[in-house]
Amino acid sequence: MLERKLKDKIFTVFCIGSVILALVPLLSMLYTIIFRGFSVISIDFLTRLPTPVGTPGGGFGNAIQGSIITSGIASIIGIPLGVLSGMYLAEYKKSSFSKLVSFTADVLTGVPSIITGVFAYLLIVLRFGSFSAVAGGVALATIMIPFIVRTTEESMKMVPWNIREASIALGATRWQTTLFVVLGAAKFGIITGILLIIARISGEAAPLLFTAFGNRFWYSGVFKPVTALPLMIYNYAVSPYNSWHNMAWGGALVLVAGIFSLNIIIRLIAGRR
């Protein structure tokens, strides 16, 4: 009995220590971002364009706008394709084509984000001869699709089959059952997964380096270069100017705050399931 209690205490201490070790770098990172970035945050920082080197003031307004636009384009492309593909895998999992789709989704999940940027660069930038918000959106959508496919598939698999049978017994067709009954029952899980992947792509810089490229002005069209928060943070962080380093910390704080807000929404949605 004494030996069992000792083992239990050792295991408990080990678990608590592991949690603390995991929290230390996270809390350190958050503290540094808040401490270094909070002093930069202001209305001007959130709404104004960046200024040239040596000119005081300026902000990341165009980068915030660009992040919303590129993530929006990616969502418009990726969400319908991902959800429809996931629905097909969940409802027609025995077909040969569904196995091919499943294999493709697994492969795309493990592809580095910079490769998706190169893919969008070859597919769109070289063909149209210009960096653009659309190219950035396609690169981010390529990251989104496999995760949404898997989220949709697993969420719909959790819906009991007797619900499908009851719907069909009441006269609904297969597509009506899938679209209005099964998808409706799985919607909270799907929405949660979508918000999670949007939070992830909002912090991606590598694909946008090859596609959106960035600029120092406001958005001027989907086929024109556009900047985003990760791009601005990277460019300012690698510069030799201290004032730009401070701006980069401010941009990082805005980005982290946005991702944190999305995670709060995810928790609220998950709590309703």
C-alpha cells in the first residue's frame, strides 16, 4: 500500500512538473510580447500607414487590413472545398475516389507552408505576372483545406447512423439527409475546426512572401500586392532600426490578441456542443 501511494505521488509530481515546464516558455513569450509591444499600441498604430525610416509615428493599419483580406479570400476558397470534401469522405467512405481524397488530404496536411507558397507562386504569380492578394489567399487556402476536410469528416462520423436512417425513413433523400440533418448535427465541431485553422493561417508568413509580397500602402485590389501582419512583423524584425523593432513587437501583440480572441470564440462554441 505504501509503495502504491509513493508511486502515485511521484507520478503526480512528474505531471505537475511537466505542466510547469510547458507553461514556462509560453508565459515567457506572452510576457515579452505584452511588455515590449504594449507601449507601441495606439489608435494611430492600428489605423495609420507605416512611415519611412526616421519619421516618428505610423502604424500597421494596412497590415491588419491585409491579414483580414488574405484570410477572407482563403476562407472563401478553402471552407466550401474542405467541408464538401469532408462530407464526401464521411458519407461515401467505401468508394475508391474517397480513398484517393483521404490520401491526398493526409499528404497535404504534412506539406510545409513554404511549399504551398511556392505552389501558389508558380500557379498564379508567374502566370499573371504579379504578386497579389488572390495568390496569398490561394496559398493559405491550400493550408486550410486538408484540416477542414479532416475536421468535417470526423465531426460527421460522430453523428449516430440511426439519425440518418430516421431521416431517410421519413422520406428525405440521401443528399437532404447529409446536408440538412447530418451536417446540422455536426456544425459546432466543423465551425470549431474552421476557426482553429483560420487562427493558424493568420500567423503564416512564409506562403505570403512568395505570393502577396507586401506593400506599404492600403489595399488597392485583389490582383495587386498586399501586406499582412506576419509579413510586416518579419520585415520590421530583421531591419537594423530599433524603432522598427518596437513596431514589430506591437504587430506581434496585435496578432496574438487576434488569435487569442478566436480561441475564446472557439471555447464558447465548443461549450455549446
